[in-house]
Amino acid sequence: MNSLYARAWYSKALALLNLKNQIGAEKNFEKALEAFDAVLEVSPEDSVAWQYRGNILRYLDRPEEALQAFGKALDYDPDNITARYLKGLTLGYLNMPDQALEAFSGVLGRDEKHIGALYYSGLALKQLSRDEEALQAFTRAAELNPENLKVWYYRGITLSMLGRNEEALEAYGKTLKLEPSHSGAWEGEAKAYLALGRRREALRTCERALELEPSSAATWETQGRILEGMGRKEEALSAFEKSLILEPGNAKNRLEKGKLLGQLGRSPEALDVFENALELDNSLIEANVGKGKALLVLGRYQESLNTFRKVLEIEPLSPEGWRGTGNCFLAMRKPHEALQAYEKALSSGTENCGVLSGLGGVYYTLGDYPRALENFEKAIRLGPESLFAWNGKGNALYKLGRYGEALEVYETLLELNYASLPARYNRGATLSQLKHQNKNFDEVHESQLQTALKKYLELSGGLPEGEIGDESWKYRGFAFAGLGEYSEALKAFDNATKKESENSFPGICKGVTLLCLKKYEEALATLEDAEKALYVAAGTEKYTKNEERKESGILNPDEQDFRLEILWNAKGLALDTLGRYQDALKAFENVRKLSKAENIPCSGNGLVFAHCGEWEKALRAFDSILAFNPKNTQASVMKAFALIRLQEFEKAIPILEELPANETNSDLPSCLLGFAYFKLENFERALKAYRRAIDINPKNSHARNGLAELYFRLGNSRGALKELESSIAESPENAFSRNLKGRVELEEQACEEALESFRRSLALDTEDLRLLLWDAYARYMYAEASFEENSARFRSMLLAAAGKLEKAAIRQRSEDHELKTYALYLLGLFYCRAHYFRKAADRLDECLRMDPPTEVKKPAALLLKNLRTGPLNPTWWEWWLDSRTNRLLKKLSFGLIFLFIFSLLLSNPAALSIPIISWPAFYINYLFSSTGRISWPIYGREYIVFILFLVFILLLPGLRQGKPNKEELEPLTPPYPDFDIPASILEEFGEKLERSLFFPEPMEESVRKLENF
């Protein structure tokens, strides 16, 4: 009954929705949702109820919850076709075509005639640009339901995209038969006719589409293309303008409008015409000007210059002659001569777009970017279609660091000339700079960056081999570097270096590329060669100040400083990686003297100090960056890293928590924050930080290790093992992960699994004594749990573990003093349990002599005492004659006591009657009688008591009541391996610095574009 009640509310809501009663429909959907929730409380496995619940949520525009409901429905009944179909619709609504397609495929796998699934599969495939498959889906849907006009319409669109326009016309005809007022189908027919070259029919159908929908920008665009194809340029231009009014951001329409406004010449044919004219009358100035322009466009600069000089001989004040002369000098990289020519052109006539563009190019070459920008903007106002002026304006903005404005300019340039190589490359270079500066650089911009660079490489790669020369190789290198394809970038820069041997910049770029490829020795050699070439180009043997270089006039001083800045930064990073820290610091110091920018040199200094372990100095270096740019989040992260290394966790936490909101997209700060809180034993916040890091990047093994350590500390062994398994899957070479896994397994008494984990951990890092201690400890625990104490296998396992510890203890460095005491204690314990008591005592004695920490000293002393009072307790004569301590003193004492007893006994007159000892007794009696100090008759009883006392002293060591301590000795748990912040952070930071050195130069438009006919 509850289910029927819920469905009734659902049906009522649908009815209201069909009646356009949105508010009433929503209220009834909410009631239906509550009813189905009640149903699911009683029958939580009711797949149909979950299906209805999901569809209600879909209508309420709660698609994420709807997906969860459909998922539940399919969990309980995988064959629920309706739920799977609705899930596909929801995924399509969320713009997730891949997953939507998967859902629809599941529907079709169970019902191949499901028309809705076929139709929406076609739409998803079309969105994924899988047009052939989309066509198959639409075709099948049309066969099953020929009356569905949407299927026919989208089938026509797909056929048009595949170039099958005749079939597309048939599909559009079916659509119009079902709905004659379908404007989209009329427009589709127009496009198909145009593609087939049937322009009159195309124009007729397009006009019909505009009658039905005059506000369609796409239809106006189509009409413009048709009219352009018919040669009716004015009408075509009007159509494109109407389209742009309706859709101002349509780049393709702006491109078509630009093409219509511009006049493109065919230069070789034009040159023939001008030469023929000059054969008839060589005094024709216009013909000479035309010939000069044609020669310039063809790249024959010296011939063009000679031609323009002839023009000036005939008419010295000819603006066209001076303009052409300036263009030739600019093309030949003679900016000062070009500047004089352009100034004469301006003085001889009115302002001209071409002359102003040329002036902008001159100032750009001289490094005066503000004046260059001013002239390019004037040129654009006079000639809005000038490709050279637009590209020059973008380049000047780029050099001034105004990347957003530069990007807009390049977009406009692409609208004017879709195939423009400089515009495509410069757009990619600008997006690259925005990526480095803007933390909100999203996936859309990243896709635009990738597309721009790939398109440039595709277009430039299609040029003949001879035309990919000179600077083109350099720009291709930058493009490959921007895409992360450093091997290809290296080839391009190598070609650029060979073709421009006098230019140092390709060599610098080659060195930076070698850095990114981790070929540091080769990079350093390349950079040093480039530095020499740079000084040669500047006309000096070493770096000189700006004033001295300006006098030479050989190289733009600002350009030299820019190149030196990149070069010295790259050298510093290479030297740091090669361990030449002092040289690296000198290189970064050179950069600081040269440039006001603190970012890379201070970052480099910080990196060097970090590698040297001088964290205080590293901290000061990162503070210098933040003083210059407080918003530098990378420097903030590295500062926190240095503070953590200095154990100043309280100071590191505020820095990490105060990072900008956009930086929370990085998992590293969260991981560091978790580590700091963990060290301060604020486990709740550490848990949140680690989870946030994992949510951002599920592959962050360091965060998973930290979370596992935290779980283990809190007693959640199962949670710790789960995190460790994920960590090991992502980073199987991490020794800490496997060691921690072994510790958790040991805690859970899974000794065999723990042994395997410790073995793998030790194999990954054989130098860490902590790992070896844990491996030995695990072997001991396994032997305790698995074998009888006195069995051969028990002793064998302990001795094997002891053998490993012996070797490790021998090679330990002096700074590992504490770890060595742990190793010696464990050795003593193992030898004791294996009944090698003497060795055990030696190791324990050595351990105690090293002044171990309290947790080691107490059990070691107790075990040594038990050994000495038990298995190693000596006899009374061994104590006197073979003692390990105070041996000489004890031997002398024993000799004196024994001699005194023997002498006293021989002094008794009765000793003279004993045959064997009578002769020594005679001498003793003679000696004592001469002194008159011995009198047995008088003091005999006292002598006997004294002799017995001395004998008691000799026997006393054997009569001591020393007994082994009854306290059971527990094995001392080895110290935990340090869970440290990832050391790879330094390497990652260095790699980011290396990549940031790629500061690509914008590509200049060819001077040939300055001329038009």
C-alpha cells in the first residue's frame, strides 16, 4: 500500500508538470519522495522504489542524489532497465558523456530495441566526437521509430559532420516532413547544399530558416558563407555582422568577417605583372612600388630595397618609397635605419597604418615596449585588419607583463587569420605565462593552452623543411617544452643553435631543456657555452653594466640582462643538483644583483641551503621571497617545510592554514599540515588534514602513510592496513609504508606477514638501521611464537638475526649512537636466548659502556646482571685469578693472602716434623724467631682464627648469594622509523623552478605582412 501511495503522489506531480504547474509539481514530488523514503525504510532492497526515488530527485534537480539512488536500484537489481536508462539521462544532464554512454550501453545490452537508449547514446557519442558510432545509433533508432523527428534531425547533423551531405539532406527532409517549421532542419539543409556546391538551393533554404527564426546567429553565419561563396561579398559581410550582433563571442564569424574585409594578394603573379609594366615604362612609380612590395612579400629584401631606392630617386618625398625602405631595413634587422626611413615617410605624408606598424616593430626591436604599443594601437585604429599591428600589439603587451590583454589581442588576430602561426604560438605562450601566474588556471584554460601549442606545431610542422629554419626551430622548441615534451624540445633547440650559432638564446633554452631532462653535466656545459656566446654578441668578455653596453650598440642591454638572468638561474640549479653548492650560491647572487625579481634566485638559495641541511638559512631565503611577494604560495609552502624541519610545528601550522583558498587544491600543504598536527599530538586535526590531502589527490602515498600512522597510534589497525595497502599500491618502493605495515601486522600477531613486510622494507633501504632492528625484532617474535625455546630452529633463527645485526652495528656512523645501543641490546638478548652467554655479556657490556638511553640501559643492565649471577657466575678461584675487571689487583691480593696463610702455617713448630715441607718451615721459623714476633704456644688459638678468616676471604667470591633476577625480561621494542615529510618535496620544488625558466619569447609577425596591394 505504501508503494501505491507513493506512486500516486509521483503520478500527480508528473501531471502537474505537464500542465506547466512547476510549483505544484515540486510540492507533490517532495511528498512522493517522502513516501518512497518510507517505503525504503520498510523494504530497503526495493529496486523499483529506489528507481522512483532517483527519478523524483532528477525532477527536483538534485542529480547527484539521483545517481546514488539509481546506483542503489542497480545494486539490488542489475537488470532494472528503467533505472539504468534514467541513470544515463542523469549522467548526460551532468555533462558526463562517457559514463552516460556506459549506462545506455548497459540498457541496450538488455534491450537492444530501447529507442530512448539508442537516441541518447547517439547524442553522447556525438558529444564525444565518435560520429560514426553516433550515426549507427541514430540510424537504428530511426528504424525502430520512424516518427521521431529528433532522431532524424540529429542523424542529419551527424551525416553532415561526416561529409555525407546527400544522405544528410534526406534525413533533414524526413524531419521537415514530420515538422515543416523546424528551423534547425532548414538550416541543416542549407549547410548540406553549400557543402555540395549547390549554392542557390542553399540560399533558398537558409532564407526559409531565417523567416522561421531571424534571431539565429548560426543561420546568419550560414547565409554569410553561402553569399561569400557566390561572390556577393557585401551581402556576406552584412550577414556576418548580424551574426556577430547576436553572438559577439563567435570567433569563427569574426574570422570570416576579417577575411571579407581584407584583400589577400598572390605575390608571385603580382611581381610578374609589375615587371611587365616596368618593361613598358620604367618611370612608373606605382609599378616600382608594387614591385618592391611583391619582392618584400617574397622575402627578397635586398632586391626590394634597391627597387624602393629607385622610387626615391624618382620622387624623393614618396611616402610609399620611404615606407617600403623602412620595411626592408626592419626585415633586415637594422632598426635604426628603419626608424629614420619611417620618420621620413610620416613627414612626407599623412599617418599610415603600415608606417605606424613598422614604427611599432622598430621600437619593439629596440626594447622600448611602451612606445611600440602606442604605435601598434595607432596602426590598428587606422587599419583594423592589419595582422602585423595586432600581433605587434599582443607582443608588446606580453613583454610588459599584461598577459590577459595580450591574450585578447591574439584571439582577435586568430579571428582575422585563422592560420596565423604567430597568433597560435603567442596565444599558447601567453596562456603558459598565465598558468604560472594564476592559481585559478582551470581545465578549460589548460585545454586551450594544449590546443594552441599543438595546433602551432601541426601548422609549422607542415611547412617545407627549408622553411622551418632560423627562429622557427626556437619557437617549436618552446611549444614542445610547453607541452612537456622535452626530448622533442631539445631537438628543436639544437637545430636552432646550429642555424643561429651567433645567437646565444637558443643555447640557453637548450641548457634549460637539458635541466628538465635531468642531464645536469651536459646542461652546465651548454649554459657555459651560451654565456660565452652572449658576451661575444655584447662585444665584451664578461658582464658589464648597462651604461658601458649602450655605447657599443651591439646588443639591447635589457635583452642581455633578460638572457643572463635565465642563464645564471639555470646554472645555479644545475650546480645545486651536482652538489657544487658554493658555485650555485654565487650564480643566484649574480641574478639578485642583476634583477629586482627575488623569486627564482631566492628560491634557488633556499633550495641550496635545504640540500645542505642549513634550514635556518633556507627559512630566511623563503622569507625574502614572501617579503617581496606575500602571495607566493609556493614559497609559503617551502617556508612551512623549513619550519617543520626545524621542529617548529606551531609556527608552520598558521602558514599552512592561512594559504589562499585556491591553494587548497594542492594536496601537499594539507599533507604537511597533517604531519605538523601529528607531531603536536593534535590527532583530530591531523586526521582532517590527511583526509583532505587524500581527497584532493588519492595517489598521495605520504598522506596515506601519515593517516595509517595515526590510525595505528589510535589503535585502529584495520584502518591503518587499508591505508597502507593503498599507499603501497601507489608507491611500492616506499620502505616506510612496508615497515609500518609490518608493525601493524605484528600488533595483530600476524608474524609471518609481518616478517615478509619487514623483509621487503629492508630490501628497499638497506642503510636504515631502524628497519634492520625491526626485521630482527620480528624474527625474534616469530621464533618465540613458533618454536620451542631450546629447539635448534629457535636458536638458528635468533643467530641469523644476530648475524645481520652484527654487520649493521659495525658499519654504523657515530651519529647513530642511540640506534647502535638498541642493536647491541638486541644482540645480547638474542645470544642469551641462544645460550651464547659470553657473547651476550660482551654485547651488553659494550652497550652499557656507550651510555645508552634509559629505556635501553635498564633492561640491558638487568640482563647482564642475570648473566653474571647465573650462567656466567665464576668460581672463587676464577674470581681471583681470571677476573674480567681489576685483574692485576685481584691477582696480587690473592697472592699476598695465600702467601701470608702459607707462611703463618709453616711458622708452627709442628711443620718442622713434616718431611716434605720441613725445609721451607725451617727457614720460616728461623726468620720469625729472629724477629721474635711469632709465638704459637702463646697465641696459637688466635693464629688459627686469623688463618680461618683469611681462608674465608679467599672463598668469599664463591659463597656470594647472587641469584638471577626473577623478573621476566621483555624484548625491547626498537625505535620507530621516522615518518618524515616527503623528501621528494625538494626535488619537486627544483623541477618547478627549472620549468619556470622557460620564458618563451613571443613570435614576431613577418614584415612581409606589412605590405598589401
